Amino acid sequence: MSSEIIKVPDIGGSDDVEIIEIAVSVGDVISAEDTMITLESDKASMDVPAPKGGKVVKILVKEGDTVSEGDDILELEAEGEGEDEPEASSDDDASDDAAPQDDAESQEKDEPEKAAPKKKSSGGGKRTVEVKVPDIGGGDGVEIIEVAVSEGDEISEEDTLITLESDKASMDVPSPYSGKIVSLSIKEGDSVSEGDLIGTMEIAGEGDDTEDDAPAADDAEAPGADDGADTDEDSADEEGDDEDADDSAGGRQEIRVPDIGGSEGVEIIEVAISEGDEIDKEDTLITLESDKASMDVPSPVKGKVVELAVKEGDSVSEGDLIGYVEVAGQSGGKKKAAKTGGDASKSGSKAPKSEARKDGAKKDDAKASADSRAQRQPSGEPSPEAREKHGDDKTAGAHVHAGPAVRKLARELGVDLGEVKGSGPKGRILKDDVDGFVKQVMKARKNGGASAPAAASGGAGIPQVPAIDFSQFGEIEEKPMSRLMKAGANNLHRSWLNVPHVTQFDEADITELEAFRKSMKAEAESQGAKLTPLPFMIKACAYALRKFPQFNSSLHPDGDKLIVKHYVHIGVAVDTPDGLMVPVIRDADKKSLIDLAKESVELAKKAQNKKLSREEMSGASFTISSLGSIGGTAFTPIVNTPEVAILGVSKSSMKPVWNGSEFEPRLMLPLSLSYDHRAVNGADAARFTAFLAQVLTDIRRMLV
Ligand code: CAO
């Protein structure tokens, strides 16, 4: 055994790609194809597999580092070189390090369809090279949703040439060269497979190296090419086994989580199948989402789901049982655990990688991991698609078209692409659209702030009220809203949007109350209080709130409990020239009528004179809004969230009321109780309002 430094292989010519995960530790014994590190650029993410097995002696990088082709990754004490991975080592041995791309000969032989060129020694002339579709994870006939270049364009290596999109993922195909686009052989809407000609490029400085260059042009290889090991017998055998599992083995087959790029404990965000479902090969079984990516796990077989071993929210790792599928196979006898990733490669639905792997890896393993990597690739934001596919309301009806770079940006900004309108061809979402969306949300949020609340605009999918130039209809004048009005409008708007409002109407016969009030008016005045109907309302409400504590509560932010307050602090809406204010009468249930009358007048005055302290305006558990002195027969007040109810009081009026034998003139007071229907149901609201009316009809009830 000898130790050697394992280096970053050809990663499609990308430089300074970030290591987002280190999958091995010192002392680990790893096999060829085990993921060592995961890289992520704005175009793709990729696992870098070990070119051979052995023991990790030293790790030479850390998470967050950026690496380029040829950089050291780790020191590996190789186990039995040339025994375990003959196909890998035969080529690799020729070079000192493990970066297999250094072996031009083997590439030429094994990887005729490369998309990412080797680095060439610079020559003086120019040459025209063909650029072909790289390894796209085995996908066939994947649609080109965007052609990002035109003939004559001067582009740099890694610039996006085309963007492909399947039903499971999307990928940008980067240019393997810097140079000029001479011709394009594809157009938007075409379907392409690995090796298809994208076009030709004139590239500089390599014209003197015809022998090497020819393959390099063809070489244009991409990411994740797993073809270097095609000749490996073991691989062929194993792949054969997979085929058996998929196609000819009948009976009950285990379905297990495929290679998911070495990630452990990845959450299942959706189970797309149920027991009894008939599924086709490649149908999505589950959708996984980690903090790095999300992926649909397709079925490797066609058959009937007979047992499910997972549920939404479970965390799974490679090899975990998903369930069992009854497969109507030819042989009926062979039962093999079907690794979902095996077939995924044939689906054409994978997101290809943009890294080049010329490592001559075992085909089956490479394929499996390539598949899973391919699925991981879409920058963690394919879930809108997945969700849309499975009926998520956010994106229902709108297929999301966006490239990986856009998806990555969206993920970083926390943008649900399902909410973004694409301005690109065929509604494709561009970076500018994501930027614009964020700006719009921020603007709406700002407008929703205290500074400009009344802007009845946008955000959260609420259609905007069109801005109209009213001067076209006549003379106008703009009057700035006071800070108070804006703050009040903001609160009302927030409550209106958040609270499912219902208003319960009732009438209280206050004939006796009014007689009593009038009889007490002078006495109250002598004590410095103005006895209007309002203090009676406050007193009666405080009493009713003690009887119905549900109305003296707030909904817990988690939405699954009520916070019931053991204090009764009643807010009173006061109309002021600057806007609405709601001073709070604390412990209203413990105060006399006269005290309530005094305090409400005092607070109303303070409100009008802008003298209310913050404390005097906070802590209400219920609010009364009285328009009784103005008029109206009823109204629908807006709940002063986070309270759950508000009582609106309108103007009392004499009405003929049937007493059982005749109509009697009675003074009736209209009550309008608006409530948060999440916290209060209709029957309780009716009981509360009826009780309140009873108490106001006969205030002696409060003594009982
Ligand atoms: N029916 C008939 N008359 C009524 C009445 C009612 N429901 N409520 C009050 N009145 C009478 C009073 O008795 C008083 O008459 P008298 O002087 O003859 O006794 C007169 O109307 C004026 O009352 P008031 O306005 O001085 O006192 P109040 O206690 O009724 O109200 C206050 C105080 C601060 C609530 C009130 O001034 C106010 O600002 N109301 C507006 C609240 C508001 O804007 N709500 C809407 C918010 S949005 O939901």
C-alpha cells in the first residue's frame, strides 16, 4: 500500500468552485466512487467521487474552500492498487495523481463525447471545434428551453450555451471553450441527447496541436461522464443485474433509496405514491429535500405498490427501504433490491451535471451516483416543480421554467419560483425576474409599513389596485396622510388580511338603562363625569368578557391554542382629527360606572390632544368602537388584532317592539360584534352578543 494525493478532477473547466460538503473523515475506508466532496457552482452541483478505494489519511480541504481542477483534496492510502478498480487504476496509474483527466489517451478511447475540454497547451493559430451535448445524466431527448448564444458571439469558457429542462430538473450547458460561435446546430424547442452537436466554435491558441485537439473538440465532455469504464466487466455485470431487477425480475421487489450523493438523513417532503397505486418505471416515488438540493426519486420498476415503508417528514439515507412493488416480471423468480437511482439514469429526467469526470469509474456505480447527483443538481429549488406536479397550490397550473443559476438565486433569496412571472422565452424565469420579484415584495412590504400603509398594493399575490391619474377627470389635490392615519391604516389592513372576520348583529333594549343614565347624569357630573351610554357599554362588556373568556383572548402565533387573559383591559376607539386612536381602560371589570365614565372622557381628551402615552394605548384585550353619537344602524368594525373581537355600537333609536300583546316603544341599541372566526365560532358569538344585550337591557344582572 502506498499513499497518494487525490486531486480535483476535470470539473468542466470551472475554476474556484466551492466545496459545500466534505463527505469523508480521516480514517474512513472508502471505495472507488464514494463521494469525497460536493462542489457547487452557480451552474450545477456535483459530487466528486474517489477514483479508487482506500483509507483516508489526511483531508487537505475544508468546507467553504474553493477549488479548481488539479487541486489537492485528500491523501489516500490506496488499497491493493490495480486489484479493486482495474479499470480506474489502469488509466490512473499512468499519472501520479488521481485526477484521471490527465490521461489523454484513455479519454480519447473511452470518452468520445466530451463537452469539457482538457486544458491544452497554447498554440498560435485558430481552429474550429465541435461542441456537443455533454453527459446529461443519461437523459435522452431533453428539451432545449433556451439558446443563450448566437452565431458570431464571442463567449468565455463556462458561459451558458443552452439550457435544458426535463420534467425533473434543468441545467445550463456551459461552453467548454472561450471563443467565437461559428455555427449553431440547434434551436430552442429541440430535444437533444448526449453527444448531439450544439454547434461549432472558433477557438484561439490551440491550432498547433492537431492530434490532441481533435479529440479535445470531440472531447467536449461534461460533467459526470461515466463512460470511461464502459469496458469494465464487473460494471457490466452489475448493470446487468440492475436490468434484471428492473425488467425481468417479477414478484415483490424492495425499493430502496438510491445513492443520494452521500447525503444522510434527507427529509422526505413528499410521498407521491400510495399503497395500491399502479406505477410506471420512472414515476416519482418520493421527493427528498435537503438544505442543498431537492430531488424526485423515480421508480426503477413498473408495478403495483404493495407496501410503503416511509411517510412524509421521514429522513432517509441511501439504501433505506421506501417500500415494495409487485412487479409482473418474466422470470418471476429473481428478487432483487431495486435501487431507484439505477434507472433514473435512463429517464432523461435528470439534471445533468456540468462537471467533467474522466475518471474511468465503474459504470454502474458511477451511473448510480451520477444519477443521484444529477437529481441533486437543480440548486435546491426544483421543489416548486415537484410541488406543482403533485398539486401544490402555490404553483398549481404553472410549470416553472428556470435554469439552475436562477434556481440557486431564488433559493438563496428564499423566493418561491412558482410566484415569479417569467419574462424569458416561453415564460422562462430569468435572474432579472427574480430580482424584480424581490424588489416588488420589498416595496410592497415597505408600503405595508407605517410609512405608507394605505398603498393598497401587491405582495402575496394580491392584485394591485391600478394607479389612476384622477386629474384627467377634474381638479384634484394631494393631502398627505398623518403618521397616525398611516399607522392606523396599516393595522387595519393587516387585520383585514389576516383575520377571517364575521360580524354578529343584535339589539339591546336600553330603555331602562337610558332612564337610569339620565337620572344619574347630574350626580355623575357633580363627580366630574359625563355619563354617556359608553361607560355602560364598557361595564357590560367587561362583565360579559368574564363570563365568556374566549372573547378576552388572543390566538397563539402557532395557531393551535388560545391565550386567555385573566385581565380585562378594554380599548375604546376615539376619533381624532389626526386619525383613530385606541386608549385602553385597564381592569375595566373592577371599576365603577363613574370611574369608567371619567376615565373614558379623560383618555378621549388625551387622544384628541395627542397626549396619550404608549402604555395608555397598549394591552387591550377587547375593543369597543362607538359611533352612537354620530348615527348609523350597524357597521362591521375590524378586529383590533391580536384581540379576537370588537364591539361596534351604533345610535340607539326608538322602535316598536312586540311585547306579546302589543307593540311598545322601546329604545333599541344596535350592537355589531366582529370576531376572528379562527378563535370564536358563530354560536358563541351569538351567545355573547345576546348576553350583552340582556345585561344592557337590565343592568341589575351585573349584580347577580
Ligand atoms: N346612541 C345614542 N346616543 C348616543 C350613543 C348611542 N349609542 N352614544 C352616545 N350618544 C350620545 C351621548 O349620550 C351624548 O349625548 P348627550 O350629551 O345628550 O348625553 C352624545 O351622543 C355625544 O357623546 P360623546 O361622543 O360625547 O361621548 P361617547 O361616550 O358616546 O363617545 C367617544 C366618546 C370618544 C367614543 C367618541 O367621542 C368617539 O370618538 N367616537 C368615535 C369612535 C370611532 O371613530 N369609531 C370608529 C372606529 S372604526 O371602527
